[in-house]
Amino acid sequence: MTKEEAKIKAIKYTTERGWDERDVIFLTKEDDTYIFCLYMPKWGDFGSPCGVVVNEKECDVRELTLQELLLLDKLKLTKYDDMTIQQIKEFFQDKEHFPCPVTEKLVKAGYQQVSGGYIDRAKSEGIPVDYKANSPSQYWHLMSYCNSRDGNQKFSIRIVCGELIFWMAEVSGAVDREVLEWLADKIIKSADHSKGNKPVYDRIEWNSEIHRLCFERIQAKVEKSTLYNRIREMIARCKWTFAKSMPWCPHEYIVRDKCPLTDEEFVYFVNMQREYGVKEHWGKYYFPYLYVDDYKYWTMGAPIDETIIINRAKVEKK
């Protein structure tokens, strides 16, 4: 069986069970078995992935293993423009009290920068430096860094502090908790306890591993949040008209040349809806719906230069 034949079999298997047709992504091949990923509809950024296992004898669906999740993690990274420090600050400034048990476990196991950078800054400000107490916090670390720099500067991947990037990944939800647990356990098990009271780690190796796994996922989260905030500002400027001709399908709309949006903004909105929308059936149609707060937004699928209407409907609370 070739990979293409296995993919056709995986798509046939899933559609026969009444699921909406989704992109089936090849992950890996083990012996004579092909493993694909199928995204199932769910709230959130990427949906909830499950594995489709195909070989000559069977086709079945199961949860992805951790190693398969890591493969998927690499495949679905999206390249974004560099984040600015201001974007980072705005995204994380309300996350001081977000639970971060995996980061705390890692730091309390001694994975904390020894000197320089934020450690010296904390000492100069009278903040206790004690890895066993998870002090200084990574929230303080990030905010003090952002406040000391021009917000228009790029938040560079050259920032090497592993515990900071790890915390950002955890509180943002950019990396799955199970994956972070797995990585934290690997790091902790590598500690050298023969050189004093505090465990010693190869920070060059592990900081690099944390960056490889987390940085672009964080970047995607922050950039997407920025894009959605721009859409929210556009939505607030518009006066949405109720569609009186379709009372059986309550919704509102705006018209391209009659709303406050510039043509560039209108095109941006439509592109966002089509790129980030979740595809759903409505009668004979199969549209991407962009979910923003309490509403979902859609267009009718015409080419962008022919699209003149953006629709929205209230999302019913479940």
C-alpha cells in the first residue's frame, strides 16, 4: 500500500462515519502501518487532533501518542513576522496569576539561571533569589524585561532563558501540558547532583531544546491574538444590519462600500475569515466561520474581489 492509497482509505473511513471531511495529514509510517492526523471540530486554535491508523488489514481511529503529537507539533508551526516587545507585554500582562505547575516544578528542581540578566536585576531590586521558592517569578522576569525596553523592538529568538520561554509556553497554552510535562521530566532527570547543593544542568542544551519546541508556538499564539484584536476593532466600528429577508435564519451583515471599513480593511477581514475560520455545513454550503467572542462571521465563498457582504450570527451558548 502506498501513502496515497492509505490517505484515500483514511478519508473514506472518516467520512463514512458522518464526520465532516477534514484535511488528513500524514505523520509517520511504522512498519506496514501509516499514521495520519485528522482534525476534529472543537473550540480553540487548532482543534483536537486524533490519529487515523491505516494498514492492509484495518483502518481505525485512536488518540495520538506523545511522540506523534511532537511530530504534529513540528508540522503545524506557522511562520509569523517577529513579535514586538509591546505585543508580548499586552498578551502576557494579565497572566501573573495563571497556574503554571509545570514551570514551578522545573524551577524548583533547580532549573534557574545562576547569575547575570534577570537574576542580577532581581537582587538589585531586593527581590529574593531562591529557586526552591520559584523566586523571582517568570512573570516578573518578563514584565521587567518589557518595561526596560522600547516596545517597538523585536522580541528576539536570541532571548535564551529557558525557564522564561517555558513559562510563556505554559501560561499561553501554546504547547500542550502533556508535552511540557514530558520535557520538564527529561530536563530534571538530566541534573548533575554531584557538584553541590543545587542541581547542575546543561543549560545550553536544554535552553535550545525549550526554544525549539516552544518559541514558534508562542509566536503563533501572540501573533494570532494581535490579528484578532484588529478584527475586534473593525467589528466595533461597524453598524451591523439585521437581515429582514431571512427571519428563519437570524443574522446581520455589512456591505463592502457602505460600511466604515476601508477596502483594505474589508479584504483583511475576509482573508482572516477564510484563513482562520472553522469549516461547517449550512444546508448545501460548507463555509469557514470565523469565531470572535459571541459571534461567528462568514462570507459566501465568491472570489475576494467579488465579495461585498460579511455576515455574522450570534453563537448560541451551550
